[in-house]
Amino acid sequence: MASTVAQRATLMPLVAGDTIVNAGAVNKTFLVTAGYSIVGIQVVVNKISGIVAGTVTPQVSMDGTNYLTLPGATALTLADQAVNTQVWSSSAGGAHFVYYRVRGVGSGTMSAQMRVYYVLRRHD
């Protein structure tokens, strides 16, 4: 029988390198073990200063070294506003990858904090 209890998303801890600065990049990576059929990911990028621009892309890998864009996903194009956010899901193809990464890359003169939430759903 399927559970009716809602599951809360996990917020990845903030660390010193979680700020996208100018043309720099930020990566937030988590592992998915066996038994999960759906991965939901939300990114929230908060403007700190400058003119925010760049992209945030959900990526996947089998070896943790070579990444590609999550199949079926579209990158978030950052706009110069207080908050940019987007949600992606792997439900169409299932959770077939071991490593999931959200990669934010800035452009121009800017500073923005990237936060990543994720939810893992088990097979019923």
C-alpha cells in the first residue's frame, strides 16, 4: 500500500563555495542508491549583487567524473531579478543514474547564492 505521508525535500547544506561569482561555476552533487524511481530537484538562486546572468543545468553521471544534462531537462537561464528558480524531475526515465549534480555558471559581473533541494521517491 502506498504511503499518504508527504515527504519533505532535503536542502543541501550551504558551504563557502555556493556563491556564483562572475563567470565562475558552482556544483552541488548528491548520490542516488538503488531502490529509487523518481528524483525531484529544485534550484533557487538568490541575487547578492551585480547583474545576474548565466545558466543552471541539472546533470547526471554514472562515474562521478563525466556528466551530461539530465535527459529531457532544460537549463534555467538566470535573469537579473531577486530570485530565479526551477524544478526538474527524472520520473520519465526513472532514477537510473548514480550521481546527480546541479551546475550553475555565471556570466558578467555578478554574485548569486545557489541553493539545491532534492526529493527521492522509492519504488512502490
